[in-house]
Amino acid sequence: MAGIKQLAGQTLWYGVPTIASRFLGYIMNMALPFFVAMPEKTADLVQVYTLIPFFNVLYSYGMETAYFRFSQTHDRQKLYSTLSISLFFSTILFSLLLLFSKGWLSDAADLERHPEYLYWMIAIIAVDNLNTLPFAKLRQENRPKRYALARIAGIVINLSVVIFFLGFAPGIVAKNPDGWLSLVYKPEVGLGYYLLGNLCGSLFTLVILSKEIRQISFSFDKVLWKEVMKYSMPLIIVGLGGMVNDVLSRMIYRHVVDLPQQQADHELGIFANIFRIALLITIMIQAFRMAAEPFFFNQSKNENAQRTYARVMKFFVIACCFMFLFIGLFLDIFRWIFIEFANKRWAEGLDVVPLLALGNVFLGIYYNLSVWYKLTNKNRYGAYITIAGAVVTIVLNVLLIPVWHYTGAALATFACYLIMMIMSYKLGQKYYPVPYAVKKLVSYIVLVVLIYGLHIALVKWISPALWFSIISGVLLMGFFTWFVGKIEAKELARMPVIGKYFTR
């Protein structure tokens, strides 16, 4: 239990700023329906933000995970400098390659109407990549306050720029067209201020991390670099495959759906919007990963490491179940917000959100399971699993989107993450057995799906009113909380703070 307490503490320190920063970014993205009346106007922006994480994997090529792995056995300063120099020059190289390929990329991504988006996108990716290792260094050295400052400050700057230029600047310039702001604000940029705000936030973060950047020495260990690259190369495939699974549906949506361009743009905007709601679970997963990755490597030397991993998985799945219920049981609140304060067309497709959310639960479990191939240096199996998931994603998206549109895309995401989770578990038990409480965890997941189904039935059969939906949702959430408390009473009684409310 000491290991669980340690992870809980690290998740608190590193997870809270991650959740806060991701939540601010989430709020900014969710504000799109209030800035833009018609979903189709956001399609090009959606396309850019599907490309960014894909290229981020290429730019970073597994260096963050490799840093945690090799910091256990090598001189950290030498490792940090070697990997930082490698990232610096590769960032320049990749950025030049993208600039030279901008014409082809613009055509492939269907961004002919906004070619300037590509320049801003490349700048964002490059700057964010330079921030990667300084952030990893802060996590490895347990410096949460500085980590939190850099994370949140960048998002606040990002959010401030977007809200000012899209929310306030148009009105100010309209009232005073000869003022100084008219020299800065350009109405034709439009939603491009999302990208410019992102770039400003990334640059500000880079400035805050300048102290860590100055600690890079001009010493490059070629032997160490080759060793790291041998370890990280499969992680590139893992990362790229993961991005294919994550963003492919939005990337190819307009190309495979048989609709006029305006209608295709409309559906892509809707799908991206409902995808953001499901990403509430991903925010929690990302916060957990911030703490878990260095924790797993540090715990690997302990005799009871596998038992610790099993307990971590149990509490992680329980937390994911609560997040799934939060999204599913209170989905009508999102619907009401879109209808009352934005445009009712933004509320289309919300019924697909729980399916996407459950898929993201499987993704989170997969991330948790993936510790086995990282610890055993069998990263190639991670690549195999991800490639299998990518094949499923590609095939199902191409087959299902033309038939069921964004419901088909959601089904493809769900199936992909389910298959990856099962494959990782089976292989992990073969090469690095961990005593996961499989039956109990499956039961929790099945139970929350049944609770969600019961909520739908109650709202349909008794009353579709918002107040009834909320009250019934709260009661059902309370039931699941009580149920978990009863089943896990012994474990929870050993936890700090909340333990006193449970009997062993």
C-alpha cells in the first residue's frame, strides 16, 4: 500500500496541474460552439489539431519514455544533454521537411483555404517538442511546483489570447476602428487565433523552462545515444500507431463520407465536438500517466512490484468507471448548454459520446498494461499491438463512416482500443505476469454500462425533463459509489484521509 500512497501523492502533484492545464484547454475548445454558430466553419481547425499530435510523435521519437528508462542506469546529466541535443537538431530537420512539403500536406489535409494554418502548426509542434525533455526532467527530479507553473502558465496565456481576439477584440475594433488594436487584430484570421494563442502559450512555456534548458551541456555521448535509439525506435511505431488510432477518423472523415463538402464539414465539426466531451476521461488518463510512468520504472526494482501494479490497475479502473458515469449520466447537461447558449446543431451526435468514452476507458487500461513491454525492453511488442490497432482503425473507419457517419467512427475507435487492451493483457501475462483482478475489473465496467443503460431507460419511460435526468443520474452515481465502498472497504480503509470512513 505504500507504493499506492506514493503514486497517489505523485498523481496529486503532477496530475493536478495536468488536469488544470488540460481542463483550461478543454474549456477553450468547448468554447468553439459559442464563437462559431455553424460547426462546418471549424472543420479546417479540427484538421490541424488532428495533425499536431501525429507529428508530435515523429518529433519526439520516444525520448521522454527513454529518459525515464535510462535515468535509472545512466548518468542523468549526460543523458539529459545527449537527448536534448538530439531533439534540438531533429526538430530543425523535421520542421524543414514539413515546410518543404507544405504544398502536398495542404492538399492531403484539405487545407487549401487556410494554408497559413500549416506554418503556425509547424511552429507549435517545434516549440512544444523543445519543452518535452525539460518537463520530463522536472518530473524525474520531483519538482512539482515548477512543473505546475510552466504547464498552467502556458495554457493561461493560450486561453487569454484566444478569448481576447475572438471574444473581445471584434467588438472593441467595431467601436473604435482607428484605435491601436486595429493594427494587431485581423478579422480574416478568424479561428486562426486558436493556433496563434497556442503558439504564444508554447513560447511562454519555453521561456519559463529556460533554466532547465540552460542546464544542457554541449556534450553528446554517441554510444549512449545509439543505445537510447535502439530502445526508442519501436516507441515511434507505438506512438504513430496510437495517433492513427486516435485521430484517423477525424483526419479522413471528409474524404470517405459521401456527402457534399459543406455537409461533410458540418459532420466533422460535430464529431470533433462530441469527441472533446469523451476526452474528459483522457484528461484523467494523462494526469495518471504523468505520475505513473516514472513511478512504474522506480517500482520495478521492488520485490512486490507486480502486486503494486495490480493494485494500481484496480484503483485506476474504478476511477475510469466514475468518469464514464459522470459523462454518461449527465450528458443531458451538455445537450442543454449547447441548445440554450450556442446552436442546437452542436448538440447533434451527443448519444455517441458514451461509446467514445468507454473506448477511452479501454485505452487507459491499455496504457496501464503497457508497463510490461517497457520494463522488459520488449517495445517491439508494443509496436505490434499498435499496428494491429491501426489496421482495425483504418479498415473500420473506411467501412463504417460512409454507412453510419460519426457513429461508425466511434465504433471504430471503440473496437480498436478494446482489441489493443486484450492483446496487451494476453502478451503481458506471458512475458511479465501481473496478478490483475480481471473478473472484478470486468464486473465494474459491465456494471457502469448497465447503470448508464438504466438511466437512459428511466429518462425515456418516466420523464425526459432535465431535472429528472440530473436527479436520477445523481442517485445512480450514488449507488455505484456505495457499491464500490462496500466491495473495496478493506482497501479503502488503508488509504490516507478517506480511510477513517471505512471499516476493515
